[in-house]
Amino acid sequence: MVAPIEHIELRGNDPTGHGYYGAKRGSRKHKGLDLVAKPGTKVMCPIDGVITKIGQVYENTSRFKYIEITNDVYRHRLLYIKPYTWVKKGIRVFECDVIGEVQNISFYHNSRMKNHLHWEIYKHGLLTDPEPLLELIVNQI
């Protein structure tokens, strides 16, 4: 497993809320970990797997996309990513393949939110905090 972007900086807290796993979002909780990234930052595939979904993040706009990559153990969902044209549902991808670029989510939220890539991880179908896995990845370098 690799981190989906090269430079790792956690979003932490900004005027729109916290970017850590489990942060309160009204009646729900934040499902992922937000990694600060400038629009256009290249996004790498974190695992070997298959693209199982490409979808839109919000119901009211098709501008913001997500990609889901799945293998026998993990399912990773990356939000606020512009997939490259070759990235299609059903294709096989490998760790470190560059699959898209970070989108400008700050612009959509009137510049109050830090631009970031949202990263969700499911292990054997269960939502998992990405931060401990990220720490393992960073410590291997």
C-alpha cells in the first residue's frame, strides 16, 4: 500500500470542520482522512486492484468525482479527484499508477475549506481509520 499523494499533510481543522476520520458532521461522522493537496496534484493508486466505481461526490453537481479501487482485502475510495480518461470501471490498476488529479474543492466551498483529497479505506468490508495505515506507509520510507 502507498499513500495516494506524494506530500502528506493532514487537513486538520479549517473553518468548515475537521478533516480527520470520525469527525462530527452533524448527525453523521467523517468517513475518511483528508490530505491537503493543491488542485492538479497527481493522485496515485494506493493498492493493486480493480476500479469498481467512478461516481459523483455530490447529488447537486457532477463536477466532483470519486474513484473506488478494490482488491481481496481493501476498498479505497478517493474523493475530489478528476480521473484520467484511461481510468474506467473494471480496469486493473497497480500501486503507484497515476489515476487522476486533485480537484478544486476550496473553490466550491467559497475558499473556506483547504483543498484536499478525501481518502476512505474499508478492510474486509469494514470502514477503517486511514491514519494508522498512513503512519505505517510513511515509516517504511
